[in-house]
Amino acid sequence: MIIKGKVHKFGDNINTDEIIPAPYLVTTDMKELGKHCMDGIDSSFASKVQQGDIIVAGKNFGCGSSREHAPLAILGCGISLVIAESFARIFYRNCINVGLPIIASEEICKSVNANDILETDLLNGEIKNITQNKSFRVSAFPLLLQDIIKAGGLMKWYLLNKEVESRG
């Protein structure tokens, strides 16, 4: 799974209320949530994102409320990957559940700048900073998690596999 996009950089302790503020929690429609992604920090963020872009952030990304709306908003605005120094545990799981790949790497977060172009190979655990001509190694994304991401999230993966299993 190859992901290539421009970096949008954020700091530490970005919470789910900043990712998708409470007034927008009246829907689970990804595209609608995506229009308000990161409104708690930068109300123009969603208009700057191009399909496939990447968020790079500091420590404890996704802390706060355990709502799945936050990773849905990130996906809905066009972000294809989040790289952070660390993630809130429930946010990490919610990302997998909705099909948003995430990578924890302090090294990458400290050396990447806003607007850099990254190319990420999740299967082989390689991230190239095209702008800076640097490469990084991370743990390869486990095949099961790649399958869940490709299916669009845990429930879609489950239903797909249940359907395959029933065909026998």
C-alpha cells in the first residue's frame, strides 16, 4: 500500500474536540465531517487539503473523547495517513476501525516540515521524504491491518470476509 501526499503539520496533544468540534457531531457522514476537520485549530484546514495528503503531529494525537467521528473527519477531508510521535490508545483503535492508517514515529515527526511531500510504503515500512531526499524505516503495517484499511474499516472487512466464508 503506497500513500503519497503533502504534509500538514501539527503539535502535541491534538484532541478529538479540535479534530472535529462537538457542534458537528450530528452526523457520521465522512464528507460532511471532513468539511469541518481540524476546525478547532484551523477553520481553513479542510480547504487546504488535497486528496491523499498526510497529517504529521507530535505526541498524544487524538487524545480526549473516544469518538469515531474524529478519524472519520480526517478521512472525509481527504487525509490518507496520520503520522505522530504517539497516539491516544482509543484514537489509534478507532482509526483502524474506520480504515485510516496511522504510524507512530518520533524520528519522522521531528524531521518532517509542513508542505514536505512524503511517499509511504506501508507494506515494506519505508517512508521517503521526497522534498528533503531522506528515507525512514518504520515497522511494516501488519497484513491484517492492511486488509482492514483496504476494505474501508473493520466492519466492512468483517462483512466482506463473512460473505467470502459463506460462499465456501
